Amino acid sequence: YGHPWGFKLEDIDLDKVYLWHGEHDVNVPVSMGRGVANAIPNCRATFYANDAHFLMSHLDEIMASMTA
């Protein structure tokens, strides 16, 4: 996340973009996740207050959102 990605998040043109982020993530700060979520149009972000980088306990919920 420290280098240019080659596109602007604001230019993502999709009906829905999902983002899930644990607020205790030490690999990617939650502020980065919130900034990404705010920049992407139509982003549906979920932040988990008691989780870190791997959201294994939320896989069923995440997969259900992706396949709905």
C-alpha cells in the first residue's frame, strides 16, 4: 500500500465494491482501510472492531455477501 497502484480508487466503476477490515490489523492500518473505503464509489465497507488482519471468523458472512 506504500506505492502507487497505477489507478485512482475514485475511478473504480462498479455497482458494488466490498471491503472488510479488522480494526486491530497491524499489517494494514484501519485508517488505510477507511481511506480506501471512502475513496471507492459504491464501496460497502465493514470494519470489525475486535479483529485483526485475518477475518477467519467472518468467512461465512463475507462469502454470503459475495455470492448474494
